[in-house]
Amino acid sequence: MRIARVLCALFVAFSCVPAVASAQRDPALTAQRNPSLPPEGPGPLYWPKNEPPAVTPADLERLSREPSVKEGMRRQLREQAEQLRLAQQQPRPDDGFRPVSELPPEDRLPAAPMLVGAYVFVMLALFAYVVSLSRRLNAVSRDIVRIDAQLKQR
């Protein structure tokens, strides 16, 4: 009977964990924030990787044609414009990240079955541990009763 109570308590405790965690994250389910607490921190910083360059090769060519620019500076501007053109023509290296929506269906891993499988595995492991523990406790209690009976006979 104790084992059934323990299993029920474990089941209730583990089945409530995802609900409590989602309630803490969802502002609609939580109460109003206490005004005496400090404010929430800022969100994560985001620096986009694919920003267009601040200066284009056309801008550099235009600057090199200005009459106020000296010849040495013109040569440097033309070289920089050529380097920018070459850098823009080269394909950008793939950093390995692709949104899930762009992946083919055979490469997508559904998260729900894995999560349920993990919960089932943990619950089965806990159940096996409780059963093992109850068997050992029953064996110890039988030994205590046997030893008590032997002591009473003496």
C-alpha cells in the first residue's frame, strides 16, 4: 500500500513540473509583478551578420574621381574598391545555422516524441527503483521478524 502511495505522489509531482514551468514563463498565467522588485533586464543583443557594407565600391570610385583627391589617395581608393568588389563576389561561408522551416522533412526531428520518451524512461526508472527498494525492505523486515522469533524462543 505504501508503494502505491509513493508512486502516486511521484506521478503527481512529475506531471505537474511542466505545467508549473510553463505557468512561470507565461505572463498571462502569473500574477502581477511586485513593484518593489527590480525591473526586468534588457533582452538579448542581436548583431546581424549580413549587414551591407557602409561604403560601396561605387562610392569609392566616385571619391577617387574628385579633383580635390591627391593621386596617392586615388590609387588607394581604387584598390579598396577592387577589394570590396572581390569580397562581395565571393560566397559567404555557411555558419551551419539554418531555420527548421528550410530543412528537408527527413532532417527535421520532432521534439514532442523525444520529450515524452524521456519522461517515460525516467518514470520507468523511478518505478523500477521503488520496486527494488520495496523488495529489499520486505526482505529486511522478514529477517527482523525471524530474528525476533528466534530471540523469543531462547
